[in-house]
Amino acid sequence: MKVLAFSRSALLKHSDLAFGMHRLRRRVFRERLDWDVSVSDGLEIDQYDALAPTYLLVINQRSVVGCVRLLPTTGPNMLANTFPMLLDGRGAPNSATIWESSRFCVDTQSIGNQTTNGLKSATFLLFAAMIEWSLQHDLKAIATVTDLRMERILRRAGWHLNRLGSPQEIGNTKAVAGLLPVAEAAFRAVQEAGKIQERTIIAPSSIALAA
């Protein structure tokens, strides 16, 4: 497995990966979690995909087995514009050094039993990639909206969410907003928890995509 970083425009030049990511999001968020997300032609796509995000994709044998979307908090984002109720009346993060992560998911079926500490190896790899990419871009934190189950997974991986508000019921999910620290210490904690031996390589999108 490897992690690739794509701008939206670069990803669209690799239609197999773009379709793979949006199909994975449909399978996870609509079919497995039963979230109220928009699906068209078998693809989960929303308005935030039109805002030039960066995507980190976990690739295994040319298949997308994990993904996350990153957007600057200085523009429209899910926490500020869709879920401000999770901030308990506070303002949403708005800083060039804080980006938002959303649509984090891992294909738990196609990658089989590759686990560490009870979690899929791709999960640790994607966490580590998020921190490394953020360090490369001089970020201080990642804002996110997640559910309590994922908050526990982050804790088990050694990456602790600093809550920005109290959990609330949204649809069939108990959701919470928070900040994830971007620091070498957080990266090392995820490395240790996931038994990742080297720094995560965020490969440029122009490299060959063999496994």
C-alpha cells in the first residue's frame, strides 16, 4: 500500500482513482453507515468536492482502499458551513495553519485482515499521511467532524482529538467536532501504534501506480 496526494484537478486526470474514491465513499457513508449523503450514478460527491480540495488516497493494487479530503478553514468547509451547531456557539476555526479533514474512510473488506492493534493497517497509514502532509505544509492542526467511534479509533492510534464542543445527535450519528494536533510527536505516536517503520511517503501523482 502507498499514499498519494492529489489536487482535485490532478485526481480528475486519473479517472479510475477518482471513481474508485467516490465509490468507496458511497459504500462506507451511504451503505455501511447509512448517513444522509448525496449519491449520483453510484458515486458519493458533495459541494465541498468542488472547492479544490486536496485528497490523500491509500492505493493497493491500483484500487483505492482509503481516502480523506482536506480543505483550508479560510474558505467554506463542513464544520463552518454544515455543522456549526457542534461548536457550542463558538466560531469555527479560520486560519491558514488549520485545515479541515472530511470523508475519511477505509475499505475494511478489500484489505482483508491486515491489522495492527486491532485496527486496519490502512487506517494507521492514512492517519500518518495526514500528519506528514500537514507538517510539509506548515499546518498546526486539523479540524474535523467525526463520530464517537472514530474518536475512540483516533485515541487508540495515539492521535487525540481536542473537542471544540459537546457531542450531538446528527441523524443516526453521535457527532463531535475537534482539532487534531499536527506535530512530530503526534506522527511518532501514530507510527508506534501502527508499527510503521519509516516516514509515510506521500508520492507525487505523476509516479507509476503499481502496488
